[in-house]
Amino acid sequence: MDHEQPLTGGNVSDDVVRVGGTVRKPWSSATASVHAFLTHLGNHGIDVPRVLGRDSRGRQILEFIPGPMVEARRLTSDELHRVGALVRRIHDVAAQHRPDEDAPWENVLPAPEHELICHNDLAPWNLVVGERFVFIDWDGAGPSSRLWDLAYSAQAFTANDPAEDPETAAARLAAFVDGYGADHALRSALPEAMGDRTAAMCRLLRESHTSGREPWGSMYLTGHGAHWAAATAYVLAHERIWREALRPRR
């Protein structure tokens, strides 16, 4: 077997390695469901890591996507528009996927409503940018809704720095949502949903710390708890600004 290179940087990256042009990850009860979803997306034109099977040690094999993670730099308005459009294409194709009713999933933060299978973490820390823009780490995919998934993604890409001027963040948010092509109903619902989704993330970390649920309990203590508490306050405090930025323009 080729040399195994540990892949670090993620929050749940234990036992994830690169072997040549592939990534090897532990196989879970949800892996078959996730692989079927990835295969569906890939077969319908979405650029996702190719599913390459299972190795002799029982690990899943996926295509390694070269390039830096987008969180290493600030996206331009045009790039935010591009990412918003990518999220829209993912949702549109995902809406055509029909998994078995009893298909197992491991989405950590269930959505209030279920209408399609979503990545559930379409965020800068999961987007590789280079010759291709590709979202990775699909293991947490599962039932969700366009609103819940988009609210998290839009907030993570544009309103995740509590120190940023909210008007600047709002302009970035508008570029992202314009790229998605959100209709009036979705634009109207997004500001409140962004607050709800950010608060849910904060709550997950806090409650995981209390209950000992890992890795989120440890993440709470290593800066994530403080960050998401501040991000939640920021998103809630400026809902009016987000709402104005997302108002449909004539």
C-alpha cells in the first residue's frame, strides 16, 4: 500500500489519511447512504469527491481533492456568487435523490423540516478551491431543508466574523444569496433562519460539553463555544440589516 499521510485541520479528522490520490476514512453505519447520495450528485453534474469503494481494512475510499481550503482566504463578491450558485445546484440535484425511507444518516444537527438530503456543513472549512470548487466531508449528510441548509451556509460564508462591520457582511451575504437565486419567500425567511441555525450550533456545542458528547464537547472548550456564542449574538443583533440586504431589488 502507498504511504499513508494523516490529514489534519478538520474538527473530526481522526483516522483520516491520504493514500496517493485517495482519502481513506472510517466506514460508518451511514457511509453506504452517503456514498449513494454522492454518486447521485456526481452522476447529475455536481463536482464532488468520487466514491471509489472500500479498502482491505474496511475503510471508505474517496477521491482526494487537491487545493487549499477556502477559509484560508477571503472570497470576493464574484466568488461568493459562484459558491451560492453551487449550493443551489447541489440542492436542486439533491431534491431528485430518493433514498430508502430507513436509510441511516449521521447528521449531527437535525433540521426542523425534512424535504431533501443536504450536506449539512456547506461552509468555508469544507470547500476546496483551486482549479475546481469542491465541497468535501459529506459524512454528516442527511435529511434537511433548503432553508436550514442555506441559512447555515450563507451565515458561515458571510456573517461568521463578529468583528466585521455588519453592512460589509450584508453586502457579501447579498452576493451569496443572489448567486443561489433565492426567491422572495426564501429571502424573507433567511434572516430569522440564520439566527436560529447559528443558535442551534451554539447550543449543540454547549450541550455536548455538558453531556460529554465528542468531539463537540471538546470543541466547545477549544474556542468553538466562544466563537459560536459571539457569532450567534452578531447574527441576531443585525437581523434588520440582513433583511434589508436580502430585500428583492426591482
